[in-house]
Amino acid sequence: MGVRMLRRAALTGLAFLSVGLIAAATSAAADEGFGQGSNPGAPTQVRLVYEVDPNPPRTLGTGTAVDWSKPGLTLELLRLVGKRLDVDFVFQRVPWKRGLFMVQHGFADGLFHTSYVAEREPLLTYPRRPDGSIDDSRQIFSQSYVLYVKKGSPLRWDGKAFEALDGPVGAVASYAVADDLRRLGVQVEEERSTIINLRKLIEGRIAADAELQTMADPEIRRHPEIAVQIEKLEPPLRTKPYFLTFSHQFQDAAPALAERIWDAIASVNASPEFKAIVETYE
């Protein structure tokens, strides 16, 4: 067999392998209970994925399990939304990049917490106003990215520009802050978790670490050997609204339902019932 025929055979084999992997992923998703229920009288089922790392008080616990005795405020919020709309939200915790992949390829219907990044538009759909702009009135909540440095570092951030930045800045892979920093001309090193970035910071391998404050602060408290060596700069790098976003497949199949869910998020957020739940997490 000639080289060209061998190459063609190899490419064909890779194509079949890709199809097999996608089929396996679809089957696995179905095994997790995702998809529309077969009972016409049952609530509509919507498959949502979210991060395995905790983001207190919005999501609690680490790993794939969900502790429904105290799951976090976002799941409490969506549980109320589901009751109001007769929607059965099915939750699965996965690493962030895998969640993006699952929504992009239709293995999940939605993903949270997602900030708006233009580069994500081919992957996700956001709540919008009639003029097409992002509707932040239908956000889940807002949170801030902040910059951590080693104590004694000359690096400063005034809200617009860096002073005495000498080296790369760490960020969690695929988090929006990485692209924000690159637009400022900053060299970014991405890692799979906050704790890896913090260890790189105290080892002097990065000049600073850009993290979601609600996720990094608890991690720092769990590691006092890190806490005594770093400090947080003010003001925050960026404060953004965070959303429940849907796949294009879901948006195309059920646009009215997507809008109803986003509307209900805004309504439940402002409700006395949810505000009472918020107080139990304080």
C-alpha cells in the first residue's frame, strides 16, 4: 500500500474514532439522566453543568457530588426557578473546560457561572435585551477578579494599568480573566486550578495571580502557609455579571423556555423567599 493510501486509511480511522467518542459521550450523558423526559406530564428537564471547584457561597463542596442540604446559593436559586416554571434542572459537576465542551457539543443544555466574553458566542447563548445587548438584569450574580502578589512585591494596579509588572500573571485555564489580561498586553500562564497558581506565585514562577476572589480566598484560608506569604491588591481587576448560559442547540429548540428561565432568575433573585435563603448562608 502506498504512502498516500496509508495516510487516507489513517484519517478514515481517526474519523471513525471521533464518531465513536462522540457517541460514547452522548450515551454517557444519557446515563446521567440528561435529556427530555418521556412522560408527557413530567416537568421539562434541562441539563446543567457547573464547576467542580467551590465558589462560596454560590456553590459549595468540592468534586462531582452535590450536597443538597446546603448546595450553595446558585443552586438554591435555580431550585426555586425550577419550581416556579415546572422545570426539572439536572445538575452535573465537571471541570470548567469540560463543561464548555459539553455545552458546545450538545451534551448539556446550559452552564453556569459564565461571564460574557465575545469569543464564547459561538459556544454559548446569553440573555439579551431587544436591542441585542447583554441583559445583565438577568444575571445570577456579580463577582470580582482580583490580583494576588507575594508580600513585598512592587507590583501595583490602579484599576487601569499595571506598575512594576515583571513577569507573567497566572490564571485558571479558560477563565475570562486570561483574555482580559492579554488585551492589556500582559503575558498569561494558565493552569488547571487556583491552588496550582497560588503555589507558583509563592515559588516565584509568576509575578502575580489573577483569580476570582470568592474562589481564591477560601483556598488561601485552607493553606495558611500560603496565606502568610501573599497579599491581595485593590481595586479588583474586573467586576462582572455572571449568567446561566445555554447551548445554541437548546436555544434553537426552546427559545421561549430559555427566555422564561432567564426572566425567572431575575424575579427569584429579587424575591423575599430567596432573600431569606441568602440570610442562612451569611
